[in-house]
Amino acid sequence: MTQNQIKIGIAGLGTVGTGVINLINKNKNEIIERTGCELIVQCISASNKNKQRSCDVEGINFYSDPIDMLNQESIDIFVELIGGESIAKDLVVKALEKKVHVVTANKALIALHGAEVSMLSLKNEREILYEASVAGAVPIVKVIRESLSANNIEWIAGIINGTTNYILTEMLISEKSFDTVLQEAKDLGYAESDPSFDIGGVDAAHKLTILASICFGIPLNFQSIYVEGIEEIELEDLKNARELGYIVKHLAIARKKDTGIELRVHPCLVPKTRLLANVNGVKNAVVINSDAAGSTLYYGAGAGSLATASAVVSDIIDISRSLVQKANYTIPFLGYKNIIPENNISKIIDVETRYYLRIKVTNKPGVLADITKIFGKKSISIESILQKEDAEKDVNVPIVLVTHKVIEKNIDEALNEIEKLDVVKDKIKRIRIEELNS
């Protein structure tokens, strides 16, 4: 390392990679003043050298193969921005084995292979930082690992996928169907051509894997998370929720209870008065509830070139400061010196919450009594009821129910029995309710 210069290699020159180069160039003097060192992008790797890009790459060594870049270049920090699992993991492993520090924005890499790469980073005494892997410009990883390190975190809930939040927001504002808004999101660049990881909840589950581990000191375990997307959400449910005083949001939730830790990603009805209910469009937001700090909210851009680059460059700066000061970075990979080797993750059937239910039934006397009788057998009590006439014909009508708190296993059994009634015409629509107040 040249005195007060940090040499950087970047693999991946997409939206985030170009943003990193632009941000380093744009705020070069500010970074020097803050850190006492100069960040030098020495080499980059991308598949097409001649592609037009929105950043200046003149004078930067270019490689079409990132492995060649790692083999041939002498760098201090390797920035992995390719994404995915296999190639990214191979690159990170190679960098750490060469005793090069790593910064990544890759949530799948950390969620699925974080334990392995963190052990390798310890062995080789090199850092791997990943602030940009969750919530873009929102510094949520730093907040949990550093700012809230004196707190016992009780629960965390967040809107951590901008695509799903945009779709749910726009459906309600424009009163358009899910399919129509999804296509608009693709046209605007908010959704990928294959949006299944976003709308199916997988992206949010990768991020929750990371957040839960740094909140509770548990192993990274993506497979333990209950995942449900927004594909089945209909405009009718969004409007009903609003009438009942709620907004539907796709939330990632981790909650520590005496019976175990809940890890779940799914749509929720959130009271209109909650801050999360008012996070719209592609924005991200996370609420953390802890014993000393209480509930704190972190809000901002969850994606975008400079927004995500802000988090990447922040990690680069943290490592650079340690290099210049010749000091070891002391914060553990997941924020805990000792990770709990085994933990009790609650099954979704054991979760207790309230429910919004929409049941389409034949419009005749006694139907509601038959339904409430089944609920009574499962100790499920009803808090409120909305019954509306069908707009086209009055043969079948929707009944909207809000329950008091109930164990999910009981609601499952009750709905299975209700759906067998001749008067019930479609699969019952169910959305969990989260008050987010305790």
C-alpha cells in the first residue's frame, strides 16, 4: 500500500459499480479530508470493455475476467458487485486468501455463505463488510452492529424491497391490478424482467437473514425463514384494509420471544398511524425495537446508483481508515463475539397474531352463523366484520373479518374447515395484521 493511498479493484460495472466510481471521483477531496487517505480505483472488471457507461474509466486497468484481475493486480480492497452466489463467492474467497479486504453489496452471498466467508476472513485477518447488502443507502447494518450494540433488541420489522413496496403503493393510489402495476414497474426499471425474487419475497428473506443474525447473534440461516410474496394481493384487499384503518405492506419481521425467534416475510396490514404504513414507492424503512433506545426508524433509498454506492464507499472508507492507522477492525462479522450455535426458530404455525380474512360466500341466511360456529370451535374471536354486496350480482358476496389474536395453527384448521362449506365459493384470502407497537 502506497502511503495514504488505498488501491481498489471493482468487479461489476452495473448501476452500483458505476455509482461507486462516480462517488469516489465526485467526493474525492471530502473523502481525503475525512480519512486522511486517497481512494484509487486501480482496476475494474466487466464483461464488455466497450460498453457505454455513465462513469469515467480512463486510466483504470480493465479486465474481462475478475479472476485475472485478482491474480494480476496488487490491491488493498476488492469490491464485489457482480451479485448472485457461485461466481461472487469464488471471487470473495480468492480475495480473502490473497489477504485482500472485501466489500460487497451481495445479500445472497452473505445470507447463504456468510458463515464460510467470515471464517475465511478471520483466518486471513482481512475484513469483509456488507453494509450495502440491506436497504441500500440506509445504514442499518452499522446501526445494529455499532450504534445499538448496548441494546437488547426485541424485534425488527422492515420494508426492505423497493419493488414490492412500489407495487402495493401504486395499486392503491391508481386503483390498478397487480399485473398492470407489475408491468409498469418493469417499464420504469423498478422490477427485473424476471421479478420472482422480489415479488415472491426471496430478496427480502435474504436481507432478513442478515438482519436477524446481527440483531440476535444467531447463525445465518435462510432456510429457517417463512417466506410469502405479494402475488396474491388484490386491489379489493388494499381498499378493504384502508377502510378498516390499515395499509398493506410487505414486511420482513424478526421477533425474539420466550418461545423462540420468529423469522418471517409476508404481506401485513399495518395501522395507518404507524410510520412504516406511510413509506411509499421504492423507499425502504426499518423499525428496530430495543430495551434502551425504544423504537427507532431508519428510512431512505433502498436502491439506485449513488444511494447504494454511498453504502459501498462507506465500507471502503472504514477499511481504509484501519489500513492508514495500521489498526485492526474490531467489530465482529455479525456484531457478536460469540454466535449462538443453536437457536429455537418458531414455526409459522406457532406464531400468534391477528388476521384479515376475506371470504366469498353465497348470499343467503345463516352463512355467517355457520362460519362463526367453526371459529368458535377453534377459540377464534371476531373483532370486526364488513359485509358488502357484490358489484355485479348479489348471488355471491364478500365477507371481511378481522380476528383477535390467534395461533396460526388454529386459523389454518378453521379456514380449511370453512372452505369445505358449500356456501364458500373461493379460497379464503388471509393477510396477517401487525400492530408494531410492542
